[in-house]
Amino acid sequence: MKFEVLQGVPHVEKVWRDLMDGLAKNSLTRPERGFAKKLAKAVDHLGKNPFHPGLQSHEITDLSDRYGMKVFESYLENDTPVAGRIFWVYGPDRAQITVVAIEPHPEDKRGAYNRVQLSALPPTRDVHSQQPATSQRSERRKR
């Protein structure tokens, strides 16, 4: 099953837009360009197979418990001390995945995920009215 990969709002959406615009305009530094390419490749894998072996996707129960929905972490790169990670959830609709955070891998394992703040899911569409409706998952997160 293929998934549409969305960006959480507003933070992930802004980071994604800035990186992709920078790639298109060739205005990124070398490290930023490398990071943007790794992010784009990870998002491509995520859309095709969220559990692609290179992503090493796994649930982060600390975040799942805190936000009331299953939150997964996937690697942007391996064997790097401060390797980038993306955090994602299924939804807001079927066949959709939303990237809700982009972070470096935590160095200290105790309470490592306490500092991770997730972006909201984009609104879902009400099937009957075709008007944006608030996602139930994002409403649960606000409580």
C-alpha cells in the first residue's frame, strides 16, 4: 500500500518548504543540502513502505503515551552520532502518513523524548461536505 506523506503544521511544513525551496534555488549550505536530500529520500521510502529496512522505523511508546496515538521514529541516516530522525503518525485519513517532527537523535536515553514536540496533523476533509474538518486525532492531542 502506498501512502501520501504530509507535513505536520506548522513546524514540519515550514522546515520542509525551506529545505525544498533551498534545494531548488541552490541556496543551501553543503550540510543543509545533504540533510535535505536524506530527508527527501526518507520521505520517499516512507510513502512506499513505512517499514523500509533503511528507515528502521519503530514506535516510540513515550511519545505514543503522551500524545494518545501511535508515534513512530524513522532514521534519516545511520551510524552518525547526531543522526537525524523523523517522527510520524498514520493519518489524518486512510493511506496518509504525517511527519510530525524532525529532530537529531537524542544523546541521553533517560527522558530522551521529553523535549520532542510534535506538530499538529493537517485537517482532514469531511467526505460529505468536502470542507476541511478538524482531525479527531489533532483534537485529542490538544486536550
